[in-house]
Amino acid sequence: MDGISDVAVGVKRGSDELNGTSNGSDSKKLRVEEAPPSRVLHIRKLPNEASETEVIALGLPFGKVTNILTLKGKNQAFLEMGTEEAAITMVNYYTTVTPHVRNVPVFIQYSTHKELKTDAGNQRTQAVLQAVSAVQSGGSPSSDVQEALAAASSPVLRIIIDNMFYPVTLDVLQQIFSKFGTVMKIITFTKNNQFQALLQFSDPVNAQQAKLALDGQNIYNSCCTLRIDFSKLVNLNVKYNNDKSRDYTRPELPAGDGQPTLDPSVAAAFSKDSNSLLGALNPLSAAAAAAAAAGRVALAGQSGSSGVLLVSNLNEEMVTPQSLFTLFGVYGDVQRVKILYNKKDSALIQMSDANQAQLAMSHLNGQKMYGKIIRVTLSKHQTVALPRDGLDDQGLTKDFTNSPLHRFKKPGSKNFQNIFPPSATLHLSNIPQDVTEDDLRLLFSNAGGTVKAFKFFQDHKMALLQMSTVEEAIQALIDLHNYNMGGNQHLRVSFSKSTI
């Protein structure tokens, strides 16, 4: 297998970056050495007993995994994703949430390889990959790979729900997990302020398939993220059938002492939202990044961190506080922006809380703005200071605290549920009645790009418009969100999860 020598180089290149603390002078050096995005990811510090299936599972929530190479003696692996976008989303997500294999933290970075050339005769690897993609597309794995999937012998999964924006009921869990096999028993409980469940399948292989397909997925848009492990228990003992626990094999069990059924207000909220909830629980692709935060729900252990971001590698000829306010405002309410006086390719952005900062970082790090790939990290600063009275900082600092353009002022606003990664397709709303498709195509192509497709919604107040690249769509959103269409009607522009 050629290219092993590159591996050693790759390790050397990345080791300072991942083990050192990037403070001050080091950080300049490290930024230069960081490999550019690639659909091949280099995974380090794997535990000795990690299986290929477990490594593949790290990539599954983000899209198709097309190849894998494990270097057993080095505790490393290379994972090739189907697209570079999937790889970027995966790296962004795992910068905010440390990936674990068998409870051991592992390191993930871009590889210097653009693709993996492995021996096509390695049939076991191919079998595992086929098994996993079959499971991902809802099929059942062939018998020769049942073994790879049955690596875990427990039929019981332990499920933790992060980011619990909506209530998750026992019935919802049953509905989701029964796609993978017969669900026999479920027990739900709250531990360490987190909603958890134990769920028993009739067969360990079904538990493995469900874990592979669902770990890291969101039940609803951008929230209620499933974290799934195997339980050490191999059989659950359920005493009561109620809204907290159920044994589907013994319908005769009592409901228990004064167990309340579902709270009526929760039930009402649930039925009201049911059109948008669950969907078909399709694989997440880029929306996995949104698992990092839902906008209102504090991230575990992150509540004390600041809401200030450091954005670097900006195009200093083009960038303004207003353009950063508009782009970052898609993911939270930007309070202040400061472009650094001595380093105009960097800026500090203060969001209204740590969640929104996390959400903006997971979606915008690695995206292109004005032709440059921007880097977004959490800043050490707790706030962004305004210039002292009477000092002119050439308009580099701007306070947006009272801006009428904040998208998330209203608690529970619909905007919380429509947060999507940057995409080439834009969602337009607040379109005046007399504005035609041609008007909008012209407006958006003038923003510097090519309009590939357009579709009005039925009432013509909303539309989808597709640019030829994500970068063009980002540019158009910056230029045209809040554009005055006449008659004091301002266009609203967001990223869409749909394509036309």
C-alpha cells in the first residue's frame, strides 16, 4: 500500500496542532500547517480494540462513507466521505463535540490525501462498508456481514437525548426505533438533568443497526439529538406499562400507583407540531452540524462559555461590520461586531449567548465569504468593547444591540426551527404581490452569481431560489437580506434545506 510515508508526515504535521495549546505565537504557525479541507479524514488515538464499523459510525450522520483504511499498529485510520461538504460538516461538528470511540476521545483532522487508494481486494472492508450503507438506506445487511454488525452482543441500547427542545415521549422512541426491528421494552428516566431511555430489541443485530443509523441524529429540526450506546444490561425488567415504561410483550401489566399520563398541555403542543416533527427521520447530511445547538437550549457544560466568536482569514478589502452582522445573524442575534484595527482580516462577533455562538461556529467555520475560506472559533473575550467616546475607529466597531433585524427575539419563534447550514438554495419571504420571477432572478444575478433555478410557493409571498454555488448564495444573502422591495416591504432571505 503506497502512501504510508505520507501518513508519518501527516501525523507530524497535525500533532502539535492537536496536542499543543494554540496560544499566541503558536497559533500563527499552526494555521499555516492546517491541511485544507479534503473528503479524506485522518483519525488518531483510536483505542486498540476499535473496529472498522465503529470508525465508520463516526462519519455516518454526516453522509455516505466511501472508503476506510485502518492502521492498527498506529491506532489511526483514514475515512473517506462521499463529498467534501460532508467531511467539512463532520470536522466542524467534531470541533464542538469531542468524538469518542469506546469512551476514548479521538482526534479528527483533514488528511493531506484527496482520496484513499486501498487494495480493492480487501473484501472484508468492502463488506463492512456495504453493510453500513445498506443499513443507512434502510435495507437489511446480508448474512456475511451480520457478524460485523453483531460486534455488540447486547440487545439493549442506552439513549440520551441532548438539546431537548420538545418533549420526547416513549411512543416517539418506539416509532423511530421500530424501523430497525422489534422493540420489546422501553424504560425512560431523567438522570443528571438529562432525559434518558433504555430500549430493548428482540435481537442484538437490530440494536447495532439502530445505533449505526441513529446515533447523532436529530429527532426534530436542529434539536433532540440522540446519543446512543450499548447498555451493559442484556434484559430489562419492566414493572408498569405507562408513559414512563412499557413492556410490549406483556400488555397486562398495571399502570402503577397514580402514574399521570401525558400532561395535556404537552399533548396539545405535540399534536400541533406533529406535521413538522420526525418527518421520515431521514439521514442528516449537513444538518448534523445543527446538533451542536438548538438556539435556546444550553449545551451541556457550555453554559459558562462566552458568546463571542473570533473570525479570521476574512477578505479585508470587502468585509464590513454590516456584512458579518447579516451572515452571522442567520444563526443568532448579533449584538456587536469589531473588525480588529491592527489585523483587519479578523473580527470579534458577540452573539446574544454561548449557544448561538456555538451554532454559528458549527455552520460557518470553513465556508467561503468574499472568496476566502473563513475560520470561526470561540474567543477568550466575554464581550466586545465599544471604542471610547470621541475616538473614531473608522467604523470598524458597530453596536447592533437594538437592531430591528434580529431573527430570534421572540421566544419560540419559527425561525428557531428553520436554521440550516449554508446551501446554494435560498428561501425568500415577504415578497410583494407585484414582484415577478424575472424581477427576482435579475436582482439575485446582479448580486454577482448565476441563478440556476427558481420556484414560487403557492401564495407568491415566498419562493426558493438556487444559486450555482454555496459561496454565491452566501454573497446574495449578505447583499439582499432586508432589501427594500418598495412600499416599505423588505425581503427576508435564509438558507433552505430544500433543493429545486
